[in-house]
Amino acid sequence: MWGLKGTVLLDETAEYARALGVRGVPTNLVVDEAGIVRALGVSRLDELERAIDGMLHR
């Protein structure tokens, strides 16, 4: 959809959720190529699109 290639992480043990303080599921995270979390908790499509556009400086 956004022309991105990458990995989708399924956190089955909740290890990453605990580390990031996630309290509800599902929770989307946008992580850049350096591993920096750029958005946490974006759930609506418009929020996700804004987060990705911001990360890509569009």
C-alpha cells in the first residue's frame, strides 16, 4: 500500500509490548529502518498513513 518492504512482528510472548508499555491490543507501531519507534498506538487508517508519511518525509 505504501510501497514499503519490511517485517511484520507478531509479539506472541508480549515481550515487546511490555518493553514499550503497550496496554491494549491490537497496537500498531511504526518503526523506521534504524529501529526507532516513530508512532505507537496508531489504529485508524488515516493515523497510520500520517505516521508513515511523516516517517518517509512526504
